[in-house]
Amino acid sequence: MCTLEKRGNLFILTLTGEDRHLFNPDLISSLLKLLSQVKAQATCGSALITQAQGKFFSYGFDLDWAQAAGSEQGAVKRLQHMADLFKPVIATLLSIPMPTIAAITGHAVAAGFTLALSHDYLIMRKDRGILWMPEVDIALTLPDYINALFKEMIGDASVRRDLLLRGLKMKGDEAEKRGVVKAAYDGEAEVREASVCLAENLGKRKWHGEVYAEIRKGLYPQLSAILGLSHKVYAIARL
Amino acid sequence: MCTLEKRGNLFILTFTGEDQHRFNPNLIGSLLSLLSQVKAEATRGSALITQAQGKFFSNGFDLDWAQAAGSEQGAAERLHHMVALFKPVTAALLSLPMPTVAAITGHAAAAGFLLALSHDYLIMRKDRGVLYMSEVDIALTIPDYFNALFREKIGDASVRRDLLLRGLKMKGDEAEKRGVVEAAYDGEAEVREASVRLAENLGKRKWNGEVYAEIRKGLYPQLSAILGLTHKAYTIARL
């Protein structure tokens, strides 16, 4: 499942266990609950790291659970349900009042990649793990908010095309080179250390969290609109 | 004019002859008709290559034909007419249910460049030929769907500015370096071979064509909207 711990100014959200951390309705709800907790406990200098144990960051929605519905129509409904449940998770991350880092030490696939991409900074392993959107290969179209996320988070149209239209399995060094992640390191420990280091440095800036979140939303206006996030103007906090 | 042939899984659309392959109403009509044929005959594993004979991929709309109207107003009307006629060609390419490759062995200017850019992958010559948006130099504004295509296909704002606002004549090596084309090769034969290789590799993925087209439209939402393309959600083809 997932856990939340506090380490100084850092909130650490961990997808626990050696499994694929598939997003079924239970895990999605837990995620949402913990993120809401992070939001509530935020202070100046806070930062969030989202990480996972084992070989997988997350392999996305639980398609086995969807198919367990027993009929094609039932499976479609369950998949739609998970996509709908997951949207507020992305909305919460987009509006969380602190810098966020995804520490990707394993495969981040489909909704798992989407979760990682919803963070301000992505740190990844060079030696293991891929970023992958398999939807084109399994003939699934993408929800509108996921299209909008990719569009606004990844400026390079060729990279987006390779990821979404070509189903490219992108390793860490390519992801770093092509700007999909901030940095890639050899080894799991290095990724975790680099993420903590980055989170602490960002926290030291002691940004006003609400303003930080507004500026973030302003960077991604179409995504914010699709997620139903409203805007607030802040003036004169520190003038 | 233009011809269509089938080679295994590949559809090959060719602008024939050594002329500038200017888009006048006849050629645009033929293009549209052949693209409809490609769409109708599409199967899993299909791919399209668009190519041209001679020194030009295409030098754009037939401005001579426009001016043959005999008056400034007449010329403006004829140009408008071609812009309007060409929009469904762009729409057809954006919604084509298979991967598409433009094999650019000669100059691609104005609407000719636009046609190339409407493909999923662009392969170009390094040693000959330029990509050129001549509109700023001949004092023509850019149609809305042209702007949308450039905006959503070319993520780098400086590249877009150089192409549209500066009338840069971009050669193959710069186009490859700056991400406008997928790859550039020395020589006409190399470009054609590389295009066939790429098209065949993409075809081997045996993507569901309708889903592929939907994911493509999702990559270019503003362009799709301007072209009047509707969306369909697909779930569970291969779960």
C-alpha cells in the first residue's frame, strides 16, 4: 500500500512492498488521503518526495481488477472508474503548496508514469527501470487530463510523440538527455539521496506554499482547467 | 500530379514529375481523394509514406494560378480558396489510422512544409533541400490551422519563431539537430530507404489504427479542434 512519514521538513510518501503498486480504487483512495494530509500539514520550507520500494514505481491502473468484472462492458466501467478516481490525485499534486519530487527507482508505467510526471522534479535510475506509456500497444486511448499533463509537462513534441504515439520504453539516460527527467543516477541509493538533497535545497528557499502552488498552476493552465483548479492572485506577501 | 501505390503493408503517395508540385485545386483534390483511399484500405500494420520526385517536395500553393485571376481581389480569393481546400488534407492526415512518414528529398516550402509536418515522422536530406515558411517574406499571413500545427508539432518556441517570423531556410542537419525532423541523411536514396525502414518498423507494431489515430489527435488537441476532428474513447481492446 502506501505510507507517509515526516523527516524534518520533508514529507516522504512511499508505495510499499515488492509488487507492481497497481492503482486499484483502494490504493488510489489511500494516495488521495495521504496527499490531503500532506497539504494540511504543509509549512514554509516543506517538500514532498514520492518514492516506491522494489522493482516498480508503479505499473499503472489495475487492469486485472478491471477484467475481473467478468464482461467487456464491466471492465470498461471499472477502468473508467479508476481513471475518474485518479484525477483528484493529480489535481491534489498540482495544487500542493510545496515543491514535489518523484524518486523513480523502478518502472513507471501508464498511470504510474503519470503520477511521477505530476511532480515538479523527476529523478530516475540510469541503470534500471523505464518510463513507458503502453496505451498505444494495448489499444487504449488516454483520458483528457493525462493528455493535458503530457502536453504541458513535456514541451518537446517529438518526445511526446515517441512516448504516447510510439510507446517508447524510455530508460534513464535518454529521459535525462531529452528533458523528461531532471537527472538520472546509477543505483537506487543514489536516486534516493539525490532526491532528498534536491528536496532539502528546495525547502531551504522557504517559499510561500500557497503562492508556489499558484505559480505552478499558472505554468500548466490547460491542465489546471481540465482538473477544475481555480486561480488566486497573491500580491504583496513580501514586498 | 500524385499517385498511390501499395507495397506490402506500405502505402506510398508520390508527387510525380520534376516540377514544384504546387498545390492548386486539382492537385489538392487528388491528394484528398488518395488519402481517403488510404484510409478506406487501412489494416493493422499499415503505414503511409509521402514522397516526391525531383528537386521539390512541394513549394506550396500555386500562387501563379491565384494571380491569373487578373485582379488583386481575385488573387486573394483564389488563395483563400486553396487554403480552405487544403484544410481537409491536413485533417485527413491527422486522423489517418496508421503511422505516417514524410520522405523529404527536396525543398518543402509553405504549404509543402505544412504537408510534411502533418506526418508523424519527417525524414529529410542533409545535403540538399530546405524547409522554408516563405509567408513573412512575401507578406502573407498564416492561416489558423497552419499556426496550430506549428505550435503543437514544434515545441521549441525559438524554432517556431525562426521558421515563421524569420523565414529561416532550414537545412537537414539543422532540422535534425533542432528537432524539426526525426532524422536527416545524405542522399535521396538514403532518405527513401530510411523512410521505408521506419515505416516497416512502425507497421510491425500492428497497432489498432483507430486507437492510434485517437492518440494522435490527443497529442494535438488545439489543431484537432480547429480542424473539426471529433474524439472517441477506446478501452479494452487487448486487456
